[in-house]
Amino acid sequence: MAHSVGFPVFDGDNHLYETRDALTKFLPPEYEGAIRYVEVDGRTKIATLGQISDYIPNPTFDRVAAPGAQEEFFSKGNPDGKTLREILGKAIPSIDAFREPGPRLALLDEQGIDKSMMYPTLASLVEERFRAYPEATHAIIHALNQWLHETWSFDYKGRIFTAPIVTLPIVEQAIDELNWVVERGARAILVRPAPASGLHGSRSFALPEFDPFWKRVCETGVLVVMHASDSGYSRYSNEWEGDREFLPFQPAPFRSYYGLARNPAEDAVAAFACHGALTRFPDLRVAMVENGTNWVPRLFETLSETHKKMPQLYGEHPLDAIRRCVYFNPFWEEDVRELAELVPLDHIFYGSDYPHPEGLADPLSYVDRQRELPQEDLARVMGGTLSELMRVGA
């Protein structure tokens, strides 16, 4: 296809909106009712384990915020003190391109996008709400993956790569799920940036207990994507503000601060390095998506300080491990050049977060925001790196 920017573009962060049966169509009978849609004051809500969730205000996605509705908010702030509802503006009807791969491919052509990574949206609520029920977590995630495969496939015409989820509570079942999705064409998997919860309590996914899983990941060659999710960190801010559900669309000053001060993506990368998984599996490839990168300088400084004081506790310098194995997707409003001072440029890749309101309405407008990057570097960030990671042609 013609490239309006002069080089192939691989968007590393696209989203689909699930249909109402995505989590339940393939759910085994013994888990019937674990996830339900209920009517509350004339509005449809989702309930997990009988508890109504406001995590996603409209879980049917019949109407959604317009793509890019928050562009000005993220690029310029909110000097007028608008409410979130004012910032998001009027909802629009969901379109077929948000729900099905055929229409989405046509939209990618219109947008000038060659390939895209496709991630679910509603699915990010599952693992945290079922963290005390590991068997149910695995069953629900498998049901969702069955729906994703039936509806989108994991490799649609070599251009849309939908990433299934692999949840980690029970290592043997995680390996089974990994094998199942890889056999059906998955080139990337989603792993939540959060401690694994399960039969043995909460613990790091990078401990030796999980080595059989990471070994199999390396054998298959799949890319591990850690996309922003509900990582359960609201329980830390709840210690200060009282117990309530994590609500991404209802910010509060302290919770907004805490989301920057204590970042699950930062902790996830630290766990990979400190618990040695990146050293034991040097071929592991981990992509951090929609987590931003303003935490990277803090992470590197802290890890360097700990290594300086206790180098014998590490198999290698943690920054060497991270720079080898971890890839970063900065927010569109961040400066790629600043990040490239800390990590190799070929470990940085582009994502528009389309069609979410915090993303870009026009995915290719990213080019205008990085004008000071040399063309060769821009081409690598916007397509070259991810094509290599996914092992597909440019």
C-alpha cells in the first residue's frame, strides 16, 4: 500500500471493543453467573461474582467516547478545570470497525496504517476481580481467548495481530494456554503487569517458580506484551483514601498522584530484573505498552543504586538485562529523544491507542509530534522495531 509518511507503519497499540458475549459465550457451565450484565437505573453494568463494577462505565460499548477526545487534555493539561465528562465530550455510536476485523482493516487502509497490534478493552477487569479464584480466572481468560480467536483471529491477513491473554496463577495452566494460542497463530500474548495471584498467594511472575512458563515462551518465540491494566494497585492508595474500586475514568488528586508515584509497569520491569528472569532467559522479549515511560529514569536510577551497593546479588547489571530484553512504547505526548538517551532507539516503538479517547484521533499525527527525529529513526520507531519483534515483514 502507499505510505503517506514514506515508510511502513506498524501501530503497536490498537484496541477492539468487545461484544456483550465476549467473556461468557465459551464460559464452562460451572462458571455460569460469574460474569453477568445487569440493569441499574436504566443503564447496563457488568457484575463479577455478584458485585457490580463501574470499572468501564458502559461495558456494552454500544456508545463510546470519540477517538482522541482527550488529546488536548494529555498534551496541554486542563487549565480551565473542565470535568472529565466535559473533556470526553459527547459519546458516539460504536462502529463495525471497533468490533470486527474486516471493517477494521478497511479503516487501517484509510488511516495509512500497514499493521496493528490489537488488544481487548473490557478484559482488563477480569484478573484483579477474580484474584482469589485462580481456577475461575483461567477459565474466564480461556473463554475470552476462544471468543477473540473466533471473532478476530490472532493473525488477520498478516496485518492485524490480536493478542490473547495468558494469566499466570497456575503455572501449568498458563503453559497450556500459551500452547493453545500459539497453535492458533498468536505471535504475541498479553501478560498483566502485576504480581501473579493464585494458590500460593501473591508473588512475582519472575521468580523461578515461573521458569517453565518463560522457558516455553522463549521456545515459541512469542512477544510478551505488558499492557496497562487494572494491576490491583488501588489497594495501596485505598490505605490512604478508603476502600473503593479502581475507576480509571474517575480521577482524584491523590489517586492521580499515586498512579505516577507507584507504577505497576515500573515494578514489573524491576521484578523481571531483580528476580532474575531476564538473566535466566536472555532471549525473552517483553514490550511495555500504554504504560508511558516517565518512570524509566527513576527505575534506572534506583536499580543502579541497589546494584552498586549489592552487586553480588545480581546475575548481571539489571540495566543491561532491561536494555537487552525490554521494549518501550512511550505515550504519544512524550519525547522519544529523551527516552533514547536511556534505552536503545531500536527498543522504542510507536502506538496510537486508537480508538480510545486518550489516544490519537489520527494515528499518523504521531509523525508531527516527533519532527525532530531523523527520518531513519522515525521509520524504525513507527514500524521497523515492532516488525522485527513480531517477526513479520515491514
